[in-house]
Amino acid sequence: MKKILKYIKFILKYILRNVDINRMEYNYNKIIMKLKEKDKIKVAFFVVHDSVWQYDDVYKLMLKNDEFDPIIIIVPYNIYGKENMITDMDKAYKYFMDNKYSVVKTYNKKSNKYLDVYKEINPDMIFFTNPHKLTENQYYIDYWYDKVLTCYAPYSLEISKLYQLQFNQKFHNIIWKYYNITEIHKDLSIEYAQNKGKNVVITGYPECDVLLDKKYSPKNIWKKQSKEKKKIIWTPHQSIEDNEKELGFSCFFKYHQVMLDVAKKYEDKIQIAFKPHPLLKIKLYNHSNWGRNKTNLYYEKWEKMSNTQVETSQYIDLFLT
């Protein structure tokens, strides 16, 4: 009986998604016809975490083009409570303000209200920075795909076997343009996505643009040393829960003390940037064997040692230096 119910549920989900896919194609064609009549296209980039911002060159090219009006919109990550949400939003907002982007936050602490982007900003096109349902409904694709053109480029090079998660969520099937990295990824969309990858466009990886730009001059954000040392970036994943069946990539519990010991033992030869996944800290706060105090003390150790540092924002300059 359970197998029958599971099969029925699968069939219903498949049918409903097909309806959404067909509706998406019809809506996007209508939107395109309307936009052809406009002199300027307003483009909103929905950002959850600044550390996975992948559209820098796209945004800057639009700024130089009179046909586009780009704006960064910081949307809430509300999975781990309001305090963490506000901290993340303030951090992202500061990053974009410091770098002179046009940026707004969608949450007002004084009024305790969210910004109605459709009413107040009224974008014609949205670039999402994350395909997962991490935010308020009004900032996710379900709300937007019948109103504007929607786009997405992966924030990482997808190499795991989580094909359903990475290529066949509802998000991947109803996005207007899914800008992916290689022909391999397009083939995976064709094989696993319900829409057979019809919306996939191969563009390469946007974040590589700055790595290949010979005119770009990176800031050396490494902690100053008395002499040149080998530099290591340690980037532990956030999937630390015992019930993490799909991801389970994190080796943090295995190596968290080892990496500190290595930094201490080879203090005269190396320096290490501790660059954790943006969700690792809040997950450690909530972990039964860690908690807030132990987590904060651990992060402080990385900040205070002479040859170590904590980095939680962009990583381009870390790589290039």
C-alpha cells in the first residue's frame, strides 16, 4: 500500500510540474514581447549570502549599458531564526555598500516588515544566486516566474551525484534561463530534468571571469607575516548533522583540531585562512556537542593566532594572492 501511495504521489508531482513547465514557457514568451517595447530593463539580483555572489562582471557590464538598470536585493535566509537572518543580511548589505553597488535590504528591523519588491522595485528580470528554498516565498521563483524573466547560474561547479537536487528541482525546470558551466552539465540536465534541459545555456563559470582578468588587481587580505610563507585556505563544509543523508560532505569534526595543530606546529612556514561555509557557524551553535560558546572560542582561535585568520566573505582575492 505504501508503494502504491508513493507512486501516486510521484505521478501527481510529475503532472503538476509539467503544468508549471508549460505555463512557464507561455508566460515567458508574453513577458519577452512586453519587454521589447521598453527602453530600459530593470534587473534585480537576489542575494542570500554575499560569499556566493557570482554575477560581478554581469552586474558591471549592465551598469555600462544604457539598456539595463541593475540593483542588488538582499533577501532573508530565514532557516535558522531572525537573529541569524539579520546578521547575514547586515553582513551582505555592508559588503555591497562598501563596494559601491546599488543595493537594498528586504527586511526593515524598525518596522519588522519585508520589502514588497514587486511593488517597490518592479523588476523586469531576476537573477537568483541560490536554487534552494531558503527564503521568504515572495523572494523565491514560485512567486516570480509568471511575472518576470528569471535567470540562474550555479554558485559552484557541481561535481557530486546529487542529480535530482542539482538539476531537477522545480526551480531548475521553470527558470527562464539556466546558465550552466559545461556541456557535461547540459547533458545532465537533459538526462535528469523533467524539461529535458530546454532552458539550459552553456556560458562557462561566471566567477572565473575575474580570475582570468589580467587588469584586475587583487587586495592582499592575508595577515601580514615577518616573512613569506606558504598559504593554505581551509574551507570546511556545513553538512555536519548526523542525519545528513544526501550531502554529508563535511570533515569538520574529524579535522577541526588537526588544522589548528598544523597551524601551530608549522607557524614559521605556513599561514592558514579558515574560510568555513556560511552556514557552518549557525549549525555549530545548534549542535548538541558544540553550542555558541564553544563555537565562538573556536573561531576566536583562528582570528588570534599570528599565522591564521577567519574569512567569511568573497574568496577571489584569497585565491589570487
